[in-house]
Amino acid sequence: MFFTIEKLEKRLQELDPFRYRDKQELKGLRIKEEINTQIGLYPEEDGEWKAIQCGESWQGYDQYFWLAAEVQIPEQWKDNKVLGYFQMGASGRGGSGSFESLLFVNGSPYQGLDNNHREVFLDSKLAGTSVALRFRMWSGLNGYNPSTSPVSIYHSALRALLAG
């Protein structure tokens, strides 16, 4: 009757460009499938990496992938909060269809990411340096249902940016 939901959605769309200021989209992303699904693995540079860009898809059912990016955090961000925003997949039934990921910063585990946790606050001491970002991503189970056969889940690296 009063279109309250529609009005709120419109306001959110209008405000979205102002949420992250001084932002830079991540470029030069690379992806590779992880054959070894052992828990506790750290990123390795060997293997077959493929270039991927925001908006391109990756898929799998209960599979692991590595996503890599090398980023230069601007020196002028040293007095700001440095934030990474990573939206890499659509949510499935019960949350088990969306991606999950562990972010490594310069080779060390840093923070878990998923559809409900997309933002990462990075140490402002990294401003002015080159940073290696590695994401160990899990494709999910497509709303696990043991009575149906596994179906690949399509994910997209929809948005990946740094802001300061």
C-alpha cells in the first residue's frame, strides 16, 4: 500500500556508491582447482592457474578452489581503515549452497569469508605495500539433499574490491 519495502530498496541503491570511498576493483585474479582436499592447506603457487575476472563463473560440488590476487595498497590509505569486500557466490538452500572461503594475507591465514561475512578489515600498516591475497574457496553442497544426485553449483566472483 505504501511501498515501504520498495522505497527502502531504492534508498539502499542510492546510498550504495557512498558506502566504500576511494575504492579500487581487484584486477588480475587467478583461479585453480585444488585437487588435495586435506584440511589445513596453505596456498601454493604451482599448478595450473587460469585468469578470471569479476563476473566470471566457477563451479563445483563439494570442491575446493584457490583464488589469487596481488594488490598494491595505496600509501595514502595509511591513516584510514583498509577494507576488502569480497562477494563471490550466491546463497543456496540452508546456506550450504553458497561459497565459503579462508583468506590468506601474505601467506598467513587471516579471516573466513562467506555470503554473510564479505568484509575484511586489513591492517593499515599494509598501506604502501604489495599484498598477496589467496582465498581457499569451497563450492558448497547445493543445499545438501542425500536423495538427489550432486549438482554443480555455479558461483561468480561478482565483486572484489579494496577501499581505504
